[in-house]
Amino acid sequence: MTRRNIELLLLVIAAPLVIVLFAMMVVTGGQELSFNTLGVPIGIFAAFVTAHLAVRKLAPEADPALLPITFALSGIGIAFVTRLAPDLASRQLMWLFAGVACMVVVLAVVRNLDKLAHYKYTLMIAGVLLLLAPMLPVVGTEINGSRLWLQVGSFSFQPGEIAKICIVLFLAAYLAQNREMLSVFTWDVGPFRLPSLPTLMPLLVMWALAFVIVVLEKDLGSALVLFTVFLVMLYVATGKKLYVVVGALLAGAAAVVLWMGFSHVQQRVDIWLDPFADASGAGYQVVQGIYSMADGGLFGVGIGRGMADLIPYVENDFIFAAIAEETGLLGAAGVLLLFLCFAIRGILTAARAKSDVSSFTAAGLTSIIVLQAFIIVGGVTRLIPLTGITLPFVSQGGSSLLAGFIILGLLLRCGDEGTGLGKEMASATSTFSANSVLGRVSLGKNLTGAIIVFSVMFALLVANITMIMVVQAKDYQSMPGNGHTLARESQTERGTISTYDGVVLAQSVKGDDGSYTRLYPAGELASHVVGYASERFGTSGIEAAYNDTLKGQENYATWTDAINSLAGVSTPGNDVALTLNSKIQQAAQDALAGYTGACVVMDPETGAVLALASSPTYDAAAIEDLLAAAASSGDSGSSALFNRATQAVYAPGSTFKMVTLATALEDGVAKEDTTFDSPGSMEIGNAPVTNFDEYAYGTITLARATELSSNTVFGQLGELMGPERLVAGAEDFGFNQDIDFDLPLSTSLMPDPEDMTTWETAWAAAGEPVGESRTANHPSPAGPQATVLEMALVGCAIANDGAVMQPYLVDGIYNANGERSFTAKPAKLMQAVTASTAQRTLEVLKGVVSRGTGTEAAIPGVTVAGKTGTAEAAGKQDSSWFVGIAPAESPRVVVAITLEEVGSTASADAKARSVLQTALSVQGVL
């Protein structure tokens, strides 16, 4: 096939892409497909077929791929400008037709680039004047901080776009004339040979010109393109990498000076480094672009279904973000591939051009298109700082589109002049010097180097957008300020969250506008477990942990659910049923009412959490106001939003003696009837260990010491065990372990045994962390420190024959039709002690409630086992603890509760009794 027939075939192949884009927009807009609604893409195709006919006559040997590539890019651009800024679409279409006409005029007028090179200085002067024209006081106009425009009445034009073409034509002629001089270095500096100052002068002039553009016009993009294009052309002409190095150093020096001296440059860099630092201000455009791209995923949200219209000037600077959102990573990468193909065909045109002027012109003009695409896409995706330039052929803007088609016309002329190797060699004596063949070989190597660099640049862009759209997409989508995700979710019915016994804790209600509002009808009940789904502040709790499930994007009950989700069909989300029982949960919250603390109720046999309460609590119906107040005050740990059951780490006090006792029995260090002296105070490790109020109990057994909670006895037991055995025993119960849970769970802590002194070990065995945490002599944390959930797990292990079950909060998941997709299955997490040791420990703990410190937890008719605890803190009132197990003969319920700094005003065992009674009543024991 001839070159022109290949070109026509490629145009026909590209046509469906453009037509389908418009068709999808028509369908999304609710219109019917017809000749009228698809008139624009058909008209664009007709314009390019007309251009093809002109090329067939005026440049029959031109590259056959450049025109079809431009058609595809222009069609995509017009489609998305129509989608994003319909009021500007007709003007953009007119500019496109004008651009096609200009391309034909260029082919008709410019028949020989070597002759055009005779006017190189005229072209240079014209280029510089066009660059500086916006500085004219009457017609020069500043828009969005950059002075780039000439405006007369309602007509505006950006002369810098044409200036770049003039300067490239001048540079091509200059480099062709002075190629040999620029390639020879004559200045010896030590072992290095460098170019002379006159040789470097063009580089310095271009650097100065780019610097002036930035200073006077605040146009970072054009300056960067202009200087980089010159470096590419200089390298292609000479093959000297030193020019690139020197140019990079000059650019770096200019960047430093500009950053130090100009606030707008500093702002661009700050936004590049962290746009989220001012997401609603200076970084808004970049942040919204990232949110849009993150929504796109692999396949996109669909043409016309994106939210990129929230991005300021999306049709200009950020049209690539809109393309990425609606066509996905595949579509965005496809656009970049088109630009890379343009680069390859442009460089091939330079390689087969018949003269140096044509070759350098082709390389320079190709570089303009390629570098503009890289710089703007790199800025949009935060690979480099953002600069305000357009995406060639795609972005809205008549000046850019017109310049692009002029460049295309000149490239086609360059390609037409290269009519084949035989003719080139035959004309070598008239075109090149005597060694022109060697020159062409060298030129080919330089052009190969250029295309390798271009390929790497676009590979970096694809890798970068893959990070945003696939790898980091979930992180961006879950950001609290991501209005895209929240607005999209508001159009979908989020699933309900309910208790095991059917009380609805969270549901979505449809409003008159078709959007859904998240409501929490149970008010304060289990608010820390449920969390919130806020359009302003994001999600927490089960709302966060099961976010995708509640949106219907995970845990599909049927194949239909999965297919609908993948196809983007809007369906109600899945319902989440918790293990919580509403009556037990309410009892736990009532026990904490008026106090600061937490309570966890568990089924020891399964690991199901029956209640999880934190106080102070909050009314979920007023969550927005509470979150706003917390954000403005910086309130965190003391806030009602803080889940003390899972995130607070406390000194467990004497409840930790359950761990010490079980470990001692397991390892044979002592038995229940082993006797110890229990003075009110004694020295262990050259420091005092004291009982509560320094009460002396005389000589007592270990069992009785547990009942009376003797610190001095357990201090002696800790000394006998040693730190290694004590820490290992605690770790068997879950300390120092990252336990998987549905809510954020802090790790319960024990020190490194090597850091522990004898005195610290004694107090640790009694449940008090006295080590100097995180110091040079004690780099590990003081311990024990435990969450309330961890102490509930300790109680569960003793109640369940030594086995710690995996704790869980979600019992089942159902789709909107009630079909179950997930059922929780109990799983063993670890074996703390043997079953016999657990039974022996449980027997001792019965005495704590029947005749020891925990008598207030006793329930008539039920045998309760448990352990009290008093956590002491210097300068503060004591905190009260209790871990209870009932019925002790066949445990069904474990309760762990703590009340912060209550002193003697309240006891946790009395509060635990009411919770135990409610739980046993619900389970039919009472």
C-alpha cells in the first residue's frame, strides 16, 4: 500500500473511536442516537478526510501516521470539551476546522524548508517579538496570574504558541549552518575539553530568554518547553551530552533563583510537594484532579459520568484528569500512547529527512508536542510541579490547537522532502558536506537517543498514573475531604447496620432529590462500634471497616450482585448484622453512665463480642456537629469520639494477676496451696512493694492471696517466675500481639524482659507498670498495659479451657434481597494455657467473688468467678477494674470493665454485676 492509502486506512480505523465517544455522551445525556446528534464527529472525520486529500496532492511522501494520530487526539479533545464545557465546544470546533485549513495552507506555501532557512533571523526576531507581545500595555492581558494573551475586543490569542514554532525554525537553520562548529570543543580545562564561550552563547541566550519569560510573563510552562526543546535540538545536532548537562545545571540554577525570588514559583512547588496541606485553597485544583483520577480505576466511571467538572479550568489544564476518570487507566494510558506514537513518527520523519534543516525542524517540532504533553500530564499527576500549558490537540484553546496543526503541516512537509534513501544519497553532494553519510549515521544515533528519552518519560507517566488510579486509589477515595467519593455514595443506598437481635443502628434514607442521608435511629446505642459515615469527615467504626461491603462492592451474595458491581449498576448496599445484643449493649452503657471508662462483653466459647461500650459516648444523630467541634478544638483522647474499649491502653491493676496466676500454675512455679508471707510492705529488688493501704495478711496461700489481691505475694511470685517467664506468659494471652479485629485495636504491652529489673518484675506480676518506659536504660514500654478488650480475652481464655478465640463483631452480611453472603465462624486465635490450668485458675477466681475482693459481683443463684483490680497512678485517683466470668461451671459470658479515676466512689465489680445479669437473662440462664 502507498503511504497515502495507509493514512486513509488509519483514519478509518480511528473514526469509530471518536464516534463512539460522542455516542456514549449522547446516551448518557438521555438523547437518541441519530445523524444529527452525531454530526460533530462525522464533521470532524470529514475535515480530516479533506486534509488527507490535500496531503495526497501536496505531500504524497509524508509520514502516513501523523495525520490519523492527530485526528484521534483532536476527536478525543473535542468530545471532552463538549462534555466539560459545552458552551465552548462550538468555538473549539471552529478552531479545529481553522487549524486543518492552516495545515493545508502550510503544505501549499512551504514547499522547501531549506529555502525558508534563509530567513532564519527574521524568524528569530518574529519569535522573540511574539513571545514578548503580551507585555504590550494596551492589548496584553493577564489571565490567572500569567500574562500570555493579546486581546482585541472579544478576540484573544496566545502569540507564544506561534512564537515557539518560529524559534524552532530559526534554531533548525542555525544548527544546520553551525553544526560542525558546535560539535568541536576547543577549550582545555585540566583533563577536560569544553566548548568555547562563543560556542556556548546560543545555550546561554536561550536560557536567558526562558528566564525572561518566567519573570515578565509568569509562564513557567512555555519557558520550560522552549528551553528543553532547544536542548533536544542541540543534542540531536551535535550528539554532545555535555550540552544537556550544562543546560540542566543552568535550568537548576534558574529554578533556585526563581523559587527564592518569586512567590508564585514557591506556591507551585509547595502545591507539588503537598497539595493536601491546603486542599480547599491553593491545592484545590490538583487535589480535585487526583480525586477524579483515583475514581477512574482500570476501566473508568463511564463517559459523562465523572465529576471532573468540579476541577477549575478542567477543559484547559486538567482535561487529562477528566479523560482518566471517565475512561480509566486504559483510556488514559491510551492517550499517552498516542502521544508516544506521535513522538516516534516525528523522530522517524527527522531521521529520513533529506537535509539537516528538515531533520532538525522535525525533531524540534516533535519535541514541542511531546514535551508539552509530558509537562502538563506530569503536573496534573504530581510527577513534576504543575505549569499552565495545554495538552496538545486535546485541551480547549484555539491558539494551542492552531499551533498544533501548523506543526503538523511542517512535519508532513519534512517527511515529504525525505523521499527515500537512494534519492537522499544521490543529492548528498548538494545537501551535505563530503562526509554527509557519516553525519547521517551520527544523526541517527542522536535521534535514537532522543526517542529513548521520550519513551522513558511516557513510561514514567504511565507508572505514575497507575500509582494514583490503582495502587493508591483506595487511599485517595477514603480521604475525609474527598467530595467525589462522598457525593457519589450519596446517590447509592448504603446498607444497614443492625444488632444480632434486629435493632437497626444505621440506615440510609432517600430524600426528595434522590440522594441518601445516613441516619442512626438508635442514637447513643453502640455509637462507638457503628462509627459514622460523614460527607465532610469520612468514616469510622464498622462504617469504615465494612465500607465497601455497605456500598455493595464486596461480599456479594450472588453472581448477579458481582456482575452489577463490576458493570457500575447502582444497587443497594449489603446489610451488616453485628454480634452485639441490644439489651446487653444497653446494660454495658448504663453501667458506665456518668463515668469515664469502657466495658466489653464476650462469648468465651466463640469470641463473639456481645457488647462493647465506651464512656463518655455520643448521640450519633449529632455526629456532624461533634466532629466539627472536635476538629476545631483538636480534641482527641478526651473526646467522646474516643473508643476506650479498643484504643485506650490502661494499667490493668490486679486483674493482670489472672495472667500471673495462670502462668505460675502452668509452669509449675507455684500451686494454689503454696504459702507466702504477705506483709503490708516489703522490699523486692531493693525497692518497696506494698499491698493496698499497706494491709498485712500474714502467711497465706496463693489462692487466698488472689482472693485478697495481695501485691506483696504476687510480687514474690513474679520474682520467682522471672521476667522472661512472666512476659512469655502474658504474650500467650495476647500481650505484645497485633490482634486482628473489626475496629482499630491498640496493642497491649509488656516490656522486653532484658529491660526489667527485679522490682519492676514484682510490680508487673501484680499488674502495675512501674518501669521507666522508653528511656535509654529501658527502651521497651513499661508493662503491663492493656486494652479492655484484651482483659476480656484473658477472661475468655480462662473460661474456655485456655483457648483464646478470635474476637469478632460481625455475625453476618446480607444483600438487599436478604440473601446471606457471609456467616461468621468461630476460630481459635491462640492457646494461652492448658485446659487443666485454666480450670484450676477458674476455681481460684470463684473465691474472689464468693469471699474475696469481688463480692459485689455476686449474683444469687449463679456462681460468678472474676478478678478485681485497682490501678494506681501518681497524683490521680485510683481506677477500678473487674473481669467477670459466669456461670463459672459452664461459662457463657465474660465481662471486662474499667472505671477511670473513681477512687472509692464506685467499684467496677458492682457495675459488672448488672451487665452479667442482663447477659445471662438474654441467654436464658437467669
